[in-house]
Amino acid sequence: MTEPNPFLAPWDTPFGLPPFDRIRPEHFVPAFEAAMAEHLEEVAAIGADPAEPSFANTIEALERSGRALARVGNVFGNLVVSLGGEALEAVDTEMSPRLAEHGMRVSLDPAIFARVDALHRQRTLLGLEEDQMRLLDRTHLGFIRSGAALDEAAKVRMTEISARLATLHTEFGQNVVHDEKVWHLALTEADLGGLPEFLRDGMASAAAERNLPGYAVTLSRSLIEPFLTFSARRDLREAAYRAWIARGTHAGEHDNRPLIPEILALRAERAKLLGYATFAEFRLADSMAGTVEAVQGLLAEVWEPAKRKAAKERDRLLAVARKEGFEGDLAAWDWRYYAEKVRQADYELNEAELKPYFLLGNIQQAAFDTAGRLFGLSFTEVEAPAYHPDVRTYEVRDADGHVGVFLADPYARADKRSGAWMSSYRDQENLDAPVSPVIVNNNNFAKSDPTLLSFDDAETLFHEFGHALHGLLSKVRYPAQSGTSVRRDFVELPSQIYEHWMALPETLRLYARHHETGAPIPDALINRLLAARGFNQGFATVEYTSSALIDMALHSHPAPGTIDIESFEREFLGSIGMPAEIGIRHRPAHFQHLFAGGGYAASYYAYMWAEVLDADGFDAFTEAQNPFDPATAARLRTLYSAGDTRDPMALYMEFRGRAPSTAALLRTRELVD
């Protein structure tokens, strides 16, 4: 007997959570089809309304439409990356172009656009509130940027481009997951020289998950980076590093290199149809940065100082390496290994000494409690259906009651997408009735008992939790303005500013406790940790900024369809003076931010843009001489809760009291000569 499709009935679950225990891959296609049909009926009714267009019967009606489709899409979009597997990937391959075509059908509906356009032309006469005026402006702009004002032939082509891009994005992401899933480096006890206990435990768990004896390095960042940091075997470091950077480049059905020029060419064609010379110009026209020149100016401001700092770091690494008998030049698989030795020598600090104090559960609690002190939130674990045993579910409350639900999915799995991210199963809104958010954080920590984090891992957890708070604290009327639905170069501010609280001495003293003894991290170790914050920042800045620069170059190329991506990468990195011993953080063939979706295309710079804001913004707490200053925290909560109801720079200046400055960024990265 076929199980009833849970998407075709109301959910009687705690807090309205998806009934994960009843959802099966085969439910999605019929659920999508029913939801798309319902959405088209809703849109047709709006377009056929005989009444004159009004904000209520057009813009608010559009906001009410597509709720069933959003429900199905949110669940599927999360499960396909968090849970993965062949069945969900097959649905993704089938549905991604169909969903793209559906979205374009709505965006290019002439009756709808005529109503929205008529309202936009008379917007100053409508007596709208601020959030409504912004929603009207942004809705109208969305239709324009989708091609609603183009002629019929161009609209057809825009739809074809959208569908093809959806297919290519899906294929690109699945290829990277495939390469990460199939590769491993099996090791025996004899191969473990230099590896600390926590890494051995993680590698043993990875081997057991793959039914292998002994130990295994996989391409999970939580294993590969510490392996490159600690392994005394240069040959094994090289093998692991080469596999890491080769993702997406293996000839055959999982090769991403042929996909990139087609993706770039389709994006460029879409931009030209809309009147822009390049895709970068199109993308940045709707950003805080505004222009390609503004982005290039920001990246240039840090690139040369970062290279100078990295050169000094390289010389220090080589000095240590020479003492150990190393000859020749450093390679990319050597940097982390010798950087760790320099950190031990210059700061008396090593990862193996730090890591026993960073227990996953304690750091998650630190993130919760920080939100409590800043924003008055509490997090209580509750029993609820989950899509995987790793997932923990928390009710979030404040003084006024229920705020939302937070799901934590911390561990790496073979079918799970790599990286770390926040997403939502349901967005906050209050159009017809209060709707609370359901937010999820995914990380890819190596699972072991106990699960110990590096300090970088701890900051990543805080980063993603900052995104989660952006979704949880949302207090808007309209779904389209909820939470993280903001411009790309603003969305990273709430996440990046939250990282600062992880590095506070008082946070470390309270939550960084030895996993065996429970003893707090010694003050002397805290002092050495904080003194080393600027250590290796030349490397980190070069690694990141090179990726942002190649993103802009690819999306500004005059004929991207002609690109041979490996030649382009090699020549571009040579032209900017990329240090040979530092690898670009994301090679194009596995650069999922750019090519497994369009969200960060011509926008990878956004992390640096937001870092200007977060470094400058946290200075507001420093100036108040209290990292939990109530007045400053209240202004920050306003920024988190506003979603897209206001211009982001206006929101920032209301919080900070002035425009941002790059001085704090250059100071925190220690890039000032």
C-alpha cells in the first residue's frame, strides 16, 4: 500500500516541523507538480482580477501565492544537500529545470507585470509604509531583472537560459559531492606520524563509515586541513592535497570543467539581454557595492598588503623548515605543516594543545548563551522527528514567548554536501498571522567521541549561528523580506560579526573546558591564542582574495564561452602574482559558491565587504567598553530583525551611527605595514 503523501495534507507535528519520519523521496515530484499547478492558478487569478491594481490585490496577493510550493521546495532543498543520496539527487536532476521554468513563467507573466508596473509608476501616491514601499520597489526590480519588460523572443530565451542553468548548477554540485564521496586515503598505524589523537579518532571514524580497516583521510575539510597541518609524511600530504584540489577535474561524466564556460556564457547572455555588458555588471547593479570598480577597489586594497605579509610568513616558514633539513621551495601541501611549527615556536601554541578544550557541545552552548546575553533568547532541546539521527532540535524563546525552532546538524557524512551553511525550512512572516521560523545550521565536523573542534571550527560554528539568528530574529510582515532575504553583500554581516564573541576571553574561560577534566582553558593559553590571531593572516587573505578576484575576472570576461578554464586559471593567477606555495581557496572546478548555484556568482567578494562592516561594527561594542552592552545589542537586534525592509546601508549606519571604514579590517588582519 502506497503511503499518503505528507505534502498533500496539513502537518500535525510539533511547531509545524516537517514530518521527516514520513517523507520519502518519491513524494517530492507529485508534491512539486501539485504545488506548481496551485501556484499558477493563484497567479492567474491575480492577473485576471477585474479590479484596478492595488498594493493589496497585487503585491500582497503575490506574497500569499506559492505557499505550498515554498513548503515543498524548502524541505527538498534542504534534504538534498543535508541528507543527499541517489534518490534525492535524481529528483533534483529532474525537477531543477522544471522549477526554473516555472519560476520564469511567473516572473514573465504579462498580466502580473502590467499590474506591478502600474503600481510602481504611481507608488508615491499610494500612501505606503516603508516596508511596503521597499517591497513594491524590490518586487518590480525582480520582474525587470527576470526579463518581464523584454520582447517575447527575449523572454523565451530568458526562460531557456534559466532552465539550462538550473540543470548545469545541479550537475556541477553533484559532481563535487561525487568526488568527495568516492576518494579516500587509507592509512595504517605506520602512516600516522605527527598526527594528534583527535585527528586519529576522526580518521578512524571516517574509515569505519566506509567499512575500511584502520584510518582514512577523506575530502571533508574537517579532516583534510588538520591532516595537512600535522602529517609528518610529505608524500601523504601531497597525495591528499592533490586530491583535494582535483575535485571536479577528473575526465569523464563527473568533470566540471566543460560546464563552467557554458554556465558563464549563459549568464553573460542573460546580462546582455537585460542591457548589461557583463554578468558582473548585472549582478553588482543590485548590491551594496554597486559597481565592478567598487569591488575591485576593495579587493585591491587588501591584495598587495596580503601578499607582502604572506611573503614574510613564507620566509619564516622556510627558516624553520631549513632547520629540519628541508631543501627546495615550499609547496602548497607544506604551508600548513610548517605554519603549525612556526605557531608553536613563535607563540608556544599548537592545535593539539588547544583542541581538547573545544568540545562541540560546549561551543554550541556558548553560541546559545551568547544569544541569550545579547538578545534574550533561550534554546531548549525538544523531541521531534528529524531527518537524521545526528540532528538536534531546539525550541527558541524570548521574554515574549516562542520565537522559532533551530535544528543543528553538525557532522560530516558521505552523502552530505561539504562546507557549512544556514538555511530555513520555514521563514518568519506576519502577513495574515504570525508564522515562526524553522532554521537549520549544517556543519561538517569530523564525528568522533568526543567531537573536538579547532578554534577555526568554533568560529565557523559561531558564523553559521549568526546566520541562524538572522533568520530566527526576523520580525517582518512579508515573506519576501524575511530574515536572510537581503542583498548578498549584506547577508554575511550578521554571521561574521557574531564570530567576535567566540574569541572573547570571558567566552573562552567559561566554555573552553578540557573534555576529560572539565578544567577551564588556562589564561596563559588564552593569551597565546589571542596573540596569535594575526598569525598566518597573509596566507588566509591571499587564499580567499584570489578566489574573489578570479570570480570577478570570470564574470567580467568579454567572451566567457571561449574560456579553457584550466588555462584561464593558470594565466590569471600568474597575472596577479599568486604565490606558488599558496593554493587558491576554491579552484573553479569545485567552486560551488559560483557554479553549484548562482547566489555568489560575481559576489564572492561579499565576505570581504561584510568583513569591513563586521570589524567596524564590533568596534561599537569595544567603544562601549562592554561586549554585551545592552544599548548596542538592542541596535544590533534591530539590524538582525529588519530583514529586507530597509536599505542595508541605512540599517548599518543606524546601528553604527556613521558609515563604515576599512581601518578595522586592515587592523584585525594585521595588514597595515
